[in-house]
Amino acid sequence: MNELVLASGSPRRQELLKQMGISYSVRITGLDESKITNSDPKKLVEELARLKGENISLQEGQVVLSADTVVSYKDQILTKPTNAKEALTMLSNLNGNTHVVYTGVMIRSKSQASLFSVATEVEFWDMSNVDLKDYVDSGEWKDKAGGYGIQSIGAFLVREIRGDYYNVVGLPLSLVLRQLKEFSIYPSFPKEKVSEEEK
């Protein structure tokens, strides 16, 4: 089995891979993402994932997984807010409306590569300004596209999702696992212990 290199410092992506029993090492690219611009969110996340993946040098038997996530609302791309005021503005715009979360993924070895993206629609409840401010005050908006985390406190903002939940967390896990198999990387599921009576 090949060795997986995760080109991401995201604790959410790391936790998702651990959840599926996939071992990996982390290597951060140092890519200046602010210099990469594209008005099309699908093309933007694919381009960022590609650049992150290609910025990692690989040895034989290594496979790199890189990803990038953005939120798109009314043709505006929302990345990670830089401060609490910006986070509150983002959440106020998304409040009571539907936005789309895009994640681009690149999986690459020395001999092959796969580049794809996944889109998920997310609808927010119509929240009060107090609720939004309380959420921002929690600090959970930090380092999250669109200023919220669906996997934690931010779940109370979300009325409905249409598509892959894990894509909103930061990695379309089911599709990624299927693609990793093409690179000889497989999940390791724990085996249930069976008693003598159950055999």
C-alpha cells in the first residue's frame, strides 16, 4: 500500500481521514492562496487544490492529497474571514438563504493524478442578530470558509443541506476514499470482536 501525504493543516480534514482509518503524514505547502483568483468557485477550488498538490515533491510510493474549500453566495466567493467583523458580515449575508460549498481535491502520485470538485447546497435558518453575534463570539469562525463550522456549534445555523455533508466540513469523504483506492490507499476498518457464543 502506498503512503499518503496530506497537503493540508486543516484539523477537520485530518480528523476525517483518521475516522476512516487512513494513516498519513502532513506536509504544508506554504502556497500564497491570496494570489490565486478566479470568479468561478468550482474552477478556483480546483486550481488551488492542483497548485497545492503540485507544490509537494513526492518519492516513489507516495501519494499526495490536497484540497481547498470556499463558499459561494450570489456569485460572491467567500473564503476564510480575517476577523470577527468580517465573519459576522458573511453570516449575516448567508442568514435565511441558501449558499453553495465547493471543495476541490487533487490526488497525485509520480505516475498519475486525479482532480475533481464537489458542490453542496446549504440553507441557513433565519437567525436573529443576537444569535449570529453569539456564534461569532464563540470564535468558531476562525480558519473556516464562510465563517462557520457545520460539524460543531455552527450546526445550529443550518436548516438543510443538499449533497455531501462531509464536503461542507472540508473533504467529500466518500468520493475521496473511492479515488484513493485507485492509488492503492485503502481505509482500515476495525474488526468486531465476536464472542464464542456468537460464532
